[in-house]
Amino acid sequence: MSNHELLELRGIGKRFPGVVALAGVDFTVRAGEIHALLGENGAGKSTLIKVLTGVYSADEGKIRFDGKNIAPRAPKDAELLGISTVYQEVNLVPSLSVAENITLGRQPGALGFLNWRAIRRRAKAALARLEVDVDVDVELGSLSVAMQQMVAIARALDTQAKLLVLDEPTASLDEKEVAELFKVMRKLRGEGLGLVFVTHFLDQVYAVTDRLTVLRNGQLVGEYSTAELTRLQLVGKMLGREVHETDFAASAAAFTKQATTSVLGVKNFGRRGAVAPMDLSIAAGEVVGLGGLLGSGRTETARLLFGIDQADSGELRVKGASAKIRTPRDAVAQGLAFCSEDRKAEGILPNLSVRENLILALQGKRGALRPLGRTEQEQLCEHYIRALRIKTADAEVPIKNLSGGNQQKVLLARWLATQPAIIILDEPTRGIDIGAKQEIEQLIAKLRDDGLAVVFISSEIEEVVRNCSRVLVLRERKLTGEVTGAELNTERLMQLMAGTHEA
Ligand code: ADP
Ligand code: MG
């Protein structure tokens, strides 16, 4: 295997207004290797790839590729140099044939006459190199996403790529399709290409990569040989925490069920492509965390429980009785509430008043035929503004004028007004200041003491440990473990999130 340095990025800096996306980042990829680029959300992975592929130009730093200094100004420049990118969303043309897509923009032919035989021959050659069997004459749009990705890779090969960048190509593929993709990746590595692989799945990192680079908050954490870094060390580097492997208790937390009365329970409950079938049970008066890395399936689980996405297996029970939840409306009727992670997109209606935002869920639950009277609305607002200490001049102020923390409190109030038995809080403290954070945490404790079942999701491990009495750990879209009691500490959680007990 040739091992020379194919790509060297040195001291790359990139700023956006108000954000340093990359600061002094080095990144090296050798010919004949698969190199993972890793880091939690916002680490700078996509920005680094965009600098490399000419989508952005760096503010600082140098790029050396194949022995020359380069400064691609557009993806086309990068492609001509031999750097090709395959994104998660295949950016090809669904209505054209496979052959046309593979040669798009560089079709052989002269004077405007396409040489169809040459186009098809070249497309077939590129696919044969991947050992992929597909008819080059069918419309791209008629193929599975997995197959479309293969076509995208074939297109990259047709450009004589020396470096292939795969930015989260596996997010929507099933196990068999991932295996197929890995086979192709290994084959290309064997032919001396350099491959950059961005993924959230640690199993995939260990299955297919030779080396890896970790970024955090726009900074280089380090470059490592995959085989020399344990999962736990890797997770520690991604999250920026020291971990001590010696504290690792060999016995994986036995997956114990709570004996207490269950308010919300599921059995064999899952959705293909989202989360594997799981069992769980949540009792009144407990705060149960869903722990896991980005992409582990936390939000997907919440969305299934609340009926935003539909489970395709298993059953769900509310207060011991079998319940059918097919829509959020069903969920609310059953006593569930869901404070979503994306306040801006799914949560607040910025131009409406605090009052209008606050009554929304309750009004929805009652239905259009039983509108809440104005006095009732005002009483509700008065109550929650006082109870949650929402800082606003009055209930008629547009919610967009409130700080993030106070907007979050209005959202909480919106759901509490429905008097739920179960409330799911997805990243309830994201983007709010410390003071507001503490208040939200106190409020969670109060809800628990009032007998609600609270499901808590947060990317901050310390926050999960602080607020939860029990944490269910998801990894690679499977429920893989549970911690409670003395075992519920950051160290143990990180081990389970990393999956070290299986390694
Ligand atoms: P990753 O891909 O690792 O999740 P990104 O490279 O997308 O991280 O983002 C790194 C940081 O740069 C984040 O703080 C993000 O908000 C910011 N950022 C990325 N692209 C832009 C942009 N076009 N404009 C402003 N900020 C951006
Ligand atoms: Mg990204």
C-alpha cells in the first residue's frame, strides 16, 4: 500500500460573523487510507470539508495536494484536481439516467453532439470498478438511496479522483447497504485512493478506518491511528473530557426494569431506519434521561413516543393500558407532552404574543369546537408567568422580544397547561444562560415531585447526571444499557455511550 501524504492542510482558519468555525487546524490524509473526520455537532467537520473542496476559501492556512499547493475556488476546481465529494443528500439529477449522471458536465462528444456509446461505456466502466451491478439506462430517481450513492461514487471515479470525501454517507443506509459501501471503500483504498469519511457512528469508525482526526469547537484535538485509540478515549476526545479506563467496571450495567408502576411503557417498540425495537418503562415521579452521542437515536426515540414518527413494531402502554399513538394529537390526548429540541423551528411562533404561544397546546387538546375563553387564557398566563418566573412585561408582548431562557419557559408552560402525565424535554436548556438553566432544572425537579414522569434529553453529560435518577443509553440507534444509583456518573455514562463494555 502506498503511504505518501496525499493531502496536507496546515493551519486552516475560517471565521463566520460571530463564530470561529476553524482555528489553526491541521489535517493529513495519506494515499491508500480511510481517514475518519470526527467531532460532535459544530466541531467544524463540514467547514473543513468545504474549505478542502472549494466551497469556502480559508481565511488562513495552506492546502497541499498531490505534491502541489492548491487553492480551489469552487467544487469544480477541486474536482479537476482530483478531489471529489459525495454528500449525504445525493446531489445528482434524478430525472436523468445513471449514465448521464456519471458523466454529467463532461460528456464525451463534439460540437454539441453527445456520443451516447462513449457515455454508456464510461459509466459502465466506473460502475464495474465498484463491482456494482446496475442498468446505466434507468432513471437515477428510480434507484434506492444506497444505489444513488454508488452512482455518486462512480461519478467521482469518472473524474479520476485521487481523494474521495464521504460526508455522512451512511445516515440513511441499512446494515446491508453499509456493508456494501464499506466493501467499495476498501476496494478504492486498495487502489491507492485517499478516503475521508465523516460519520457519527463509532462502530463504523472502527470497522473501516485506518486513522482518524478529531475536531472540537473548531480546534484540532489530535490525529490518531484507529487501532491505538479505545472507544472510551475517542469519546473523551470528542467531548473534551479526561477519562480513566481503570475505573471501568467490567460488568455492563445489568438491564434492570423498574418494579414501580409504569406510566409509560413500550415493548419491542421501534421504527426501521430510526431506532431498533426497544423495551422501556417510566414511572411517575422519576426523571429518566436518554443518553447517547449525537446521532445515537435519542431524538428519534422521543419522536416515536410522541407520534411525530410512527413506530412500525411493538406496543405502547400508558398507565398500564394499551395505547395507540399515531399522531402528536393522539399523544396529547393520552397525557404526553413534548418540548422539542428546536425552539425556533418547531417551537415558538415569534410574532404571536406570550399568551397566544402559551395556550396553543391546551387549545389543540380541547379541539377547535371548545375555544378557551379570554379570561381563562389570561388566568393561565398569569399563573404560569408567576410559577415559572417568566420575565415579560405582560402576556401580550410578542414572544420574540423575550430572551431564549424565557421563551423556553413559555414553551414549558405551553405543555404544562395540558396537565400531562409524561413530559419529554429534548435539550430544554440549549442556548440559554446559566441562570435560566438553573431555574429550568429546579422546575424539572418540581415536576418530578409533583408526580410527573419526565423524559430528559441533553447533550451535556453533567446535566443528565445532575437531573436524572436513571439514564437509558442509546448507541447507534439501539437502546444498549441503563444506569442508575451509584453507577450514574459521567464516567460510566461515557463508557456506555462509547460501547466499551462490548469492545
Ligand atoms: P460540524 O460539521 O462539525 O457539525 P460545522 O463545520 O458545520 O460543524 O460548523 C462549525 C461552526 O461554524 C458552528 O459553530 C457553525 O454554527 C458555524 N458555521 C458553519 N457554517 C456556517 C455559515 N455558513 N455561517 C455561519 N456560521 C457557520
Ligand atoms: Mg456537519
